[in-house]
Amino acid sequence: MKDLQLKSQRFRAEREADWRRLEGLLAKVEHRSASSLTDEELLAIPVLYRSALSSLSVARATSLDHSLVDYLEGLATRAYFFVYGARAGLRQRITRFFSATWPAAVRGLWRETLAAAAIFVVAAALGFWLVWQDSGWYASLVGEMAGGRDPAATTAALRQTIYEPPPQSIDLTVFASYLFTHNAQIALTAFALGFAFCAPTAFLLAQNGLSLGAMMALFVTRDLGVGFAGWILIHGVTEIFAILLGGAAGFRIGWRVAFPGDRSRLDAAAEAGRAVAPVVAGVVLMLVFAGLLEGFGRQLIRDDWARYAIAGATLVIWLGYFYLPRRQASA
């Protein structure tokens, strides 16, 4: 045993300087970038990497202490990814995200997206029917979201909410920021609550569907259904789509937690989380766009057909972007 320890110490003493130098260069790259290295340092890394591999091979063959083998394995792995790994710049990463990563992740959630859409549509139809039959349901389904748009309001007042310009005291930039924050809370909450076996996510989607259906019924009873639909859809196509995608991501997490297969629930949830992360990041971007449409477009564009045209264009763009087949980019 003493001979083995002596051999290990001698082996480390002879080669540790190279290992430390390689470790320092890799740390410099990881904390800054490859451009922070000099030409001499860039050329030294492959040489030091091969030396570390040789040391690792000797350490394994001669059964040196496990801590040394583990250290060399970690060092060689880090160096391998620097020497052979593909390193893309920020521009390439962003381009890759929008051209492939995000749409592919959304397509991978098509079942969950259909389930989220079905829950939302059924809830909206139910909310519409309940208020159509009895306006007393309106307060229960909409509550604080009404904002003066309730059965007690006059038809003229309801018309004013969808056609009149906003008061000059309202800063549209601040208003758009508020709307984005509100919508993002809904979408991200629908995603975050998915881990509880999908039930809270389904409830949140149903709640929003019921509210929308109830409001639609109110305006239809006042012969303002066409105007209200245009007022909602100019931003709602993007906003509702984003919320449905957030719900779909939550469903994926919840389903994997409920049915993890041969893995632990934590591992299954972590794997699902990595798969849906691009979707959630994209949802935030969609809600920024929806907030701008709601805060500016809806307030400044008051023609029904213009609103419907924008709504139809956004629907075609999103569906085409996410679901039309595309040629795979070369590696």
C-alpha cells in the first residue's frame, strides 16, 4: 500500500504542473471566452489535453487512487468540449433558436397543445352559454376582470370600451407593460403549476376560457359581438396562443411526474423541463408582442375589419411558423 501511495505521489508531482495549467486555461475560457486566450495559450490547450489523456490512461492502468482518476476524467472532459465541441456565437445561437429550436419544441407539444385548446374552448363555450341563459353568472365568472364591462353597464358604455380612444391621461407604454406583466403571469403560472399532475393548469385554462366566454355573451346580447371579437382578437390570437403553449408545457411536466416510467419523478420532471424550456422562453416573447398589440394596436386601431385583418395575419404567421414542415438545417 505504501508503494502504491508513493507511486501515486511521484506520478502527480511529475505531471501536476501541466494539469494545473490546463485547468487554469479552461477556467479562463469558461469565465470569459476563447478570445481571452493568447495564440500561445490556444495552441497549448490541445497539447495539454493529450497529456491529460495520457495521464488518465496511466492512472487507470496502474490503479492509482480514485480521487486522482476522477479529477483527470473531469479535466479531460472539460478539455474535450473545448477542443472538439462546436462553439457558436450569440448571433448563431439566437438564429438557431428562432429557426429550429423553438418551433421544434412547440411541435413536440402538439398533443398537450390540443388538450389545452380543447379545455379552453369548451370552457369558453360553457361560459357563453351560462351568461346567455342567466346574466347572474357573469359576476361569478368574470369578477374583477370586468373593468366596468358588466350587465349593469349601458350599451353605449360598452360600445365606448371597444371603439372610443383611450383617455389622454393613459400612457400607452406603461399600459402595454402592465398588460404584458399580467398576461405573462397567467401563462407562466399555467406552466409552473403543471407539476401538480396537470390539475391546476387545467383549472387555470378553464377559468380564463369561462371569463372570455362570459364577456363574449354579454356583448353579443347588446349586438356588439362583432366589435368585441375584433377588439379581443387583434391581440388575443397571440396572447391566447401563448397561454395555451404555457399550459401545454405545464401538461408535459405534470404528465411526466404522474407517469415517470422507469425513472424517478424528479428525473422525469427535469427531462421534461429541459424539453419545454424553449417553449416557455418563446411564450415570453409572444406575450411581449401581444402586449404591444393590446397596448397600442387595439387602442389606436378602431376599425373592425382592420382588427380582424391583423388577427388573421397573426394566426397564419404563428401556425405557419410553428407547424409548416421545413428543411432541416445542416450541422
